[in-house]
Amino acid sequence: MNRVRSLLENLWICKDTQKDEYYKVKHEIPLFQKFIREQLGWKLVNTERLLKLEKVPVRGEIFMGIQEFTEIRDYCFLCAVLMFLEDKEEQEQFLLSELIDYVETQLKAAMEVDWTSFSQRKSLVRVLQYMEKNNMLKAYEGNSEGFGQESGSEVLYENTGCSKYFATSFAQDISGFHSLKDFEDREPEEARDDGGRARSSRVYRQLVSCPVMYWDSQEDEDYLYLKSHRSLVEKNLEENLGGRLDLHRNTAFWMMAEDDCYGKVHPRDAVISEAALLVCTVIRERVTAGIWALGEDQCVHVSEEELDKLIRDCHERWKDAWGTGFREKDPDRAVQEIKEYMEEWMMFWRTEEEIRLLPMVGKVSGFYPDDYDEKDKVGDGDA
């Protein structure tokens, strides 16, 4: 299997911190360059410092973004820090106090910046630590965490020069874009040359970057492309990434073999994944029993209260098998965490009126042995 997987898994591969992997991937670029350019339609940044695949998705999904960030403000601070580093030479050093003055000046017209606020300092710390982790900054004296505890804390940083490759480059002017939808609706560069290629790239990108590809209509052009070119799509993905293509009535999955996975996978060896599998099984049981109706769109439409109750019942029924963390967790918090996991894996979409349980729920499910209850009782008695 070629090393295009490394480019998909990582923000980038930096020679300074991943020297061996950098040269291995660089050596194999001729093997997968055509796949990246012609099938995915993505740009490969190939420099003497780093390798980066600019992974622009078809549409924004809830699981996308920087996982370490918890507030919109984090992204605002990130943009300001990137602007600050634009004016710095590679290996140029600077103080944290200089940086925070710049951030405050740049953002004061758009938002309130108050470094006496613990939450705002922690927000900047998350940004700085993320940038250090990805080799955009180096801390020479002091550490970023100190600023979170005390506003007067000082740190000496060095600009590595990698930050200039962080932002994705677009072929057209995006200065007039104001929302995510503007980016989703933009005309891709390849669409101006070959509309068919743009459509195929959408299909490949969705399969590669998301847990599942959905379509609402049998007339959907992306579905029609996948249906008519199924063998070719499967061949190209299998040769470059491994796995197999599962095509259903209104969904498609790129499934990885259990012993040949990469990136984030579901299910995995974690309590939250196990809990989600059991919830999916109960949902399927309700549909089979006619308690919840399967719509023409192959989805189940329920209220958020109904889903919450189902998950809460599952928590009560199986929490003793979910480890101490979940067993002792507040039921409402457990419900929220399971829902967040399911939403991130595109098992449901949320609207103002309802929850739309998607076919992903029916793809993978889990169960305990039939004698689970009896084993559990024996264990309690022995204790």
C-alpha cells in the first residue's frame, strides 16, 4: 500500500519532525500523484520543507475542523497568529507579549479581546499549542501553558516558516465569501475544464473524506456516476488506499479491512464506540418491529426527546458493561456524549424540528452474548 494514506491522516509531513516519513512519501509521490490529481482533484504541496495534501471536502461536516479547538474564538485567534507570522522571517524569534498585542489590535474591531479573562487566555493557549504540535512555532524559553495561568507570563518563540503553508489556496477570489455555503457552492478549478471530472472528483472526495456518501434521489448525478463507474472507482480506491466499496440504495461506504485500517475508524476499541453500536442495534429493532417507521428516504424521523430516551434506556441497561467511566457518569451527560459521537460519524442529521436517523445506523451494529445478564449476575454475586 502506498503512502498516500500518510498525507490523508496528517495535516502535513514536515521534514524537521518526520524526516524518515517525509522521504518515504516523497519517494512514492509518482505512484499516487495521478490519483490525487485526476481522481481526487486535490493539490499536493511538495517543498523541501514539507509535503501537504490540501484536502478540500465536498461540503463541511460537523466532525471537520481542528479537534483541539472548542470555541469559534479559537479560530479567530488562529487567523490573527497566522497573519502575525506572515511578517516574520523563518527562524526569527519573538516574544509572546509582542504576539498578544498584535492579536488584540487586529481583532478589536470584530470582537472583544480581554487577556484578563481566563477563558480567552486558554483559547489562545489552545491555538499556540496546536501550532507548536504542527511545527509552526517553537518555544525556546517558557511554555504556552503558563499564559493560561497568568496573563503576564512570557514566552520566547521561533517562527519555523511552516505556517505559510497552512492556509488552503483557491484558484478564485474568495474575498466576497461570507459563509461555509459560499465555499461549498464555489466552482472548482477543474469544473472550468471538464464538468465530468468535477463530478467524479466530488464522488472520490466524499468517499475518502467522510464515513459515508448519501444521496436523496436516484437521479442524483453523483450517484449516477458512482453507479455507472463503480468498478473503476473501486479499483482506483483499492489500489491506493485498500478497502472495498459497499453501494446501497441511497448510500455508499468505503469500508476498510479490520487488520488494515488507518485514521479514525468506527467501530474501534473504545466504550463510546461500543455504546453507539448497541444504540444502533436497538434503533434497528424498533424499525423491524414497526415501532419507528422507515421513510421513503430510508431514514427514520424522530424527535430529539425520543432519541434521548432510547439512549438513556440503553445506558441504564448496559452501563455496567461500559466501564467505570460510563457506569458512574450522569445519564444526561452520557446521552450527550453518545449523541455527539453518532453525529460526528454521520449517523444522524439534526434539524430544528427533528432528528433524521440516517442509513449509517443500519450499517454496523453490535450486541452482547445472550447470556450477558446471567454472567453479570454471577459476577455481582462473586463480588
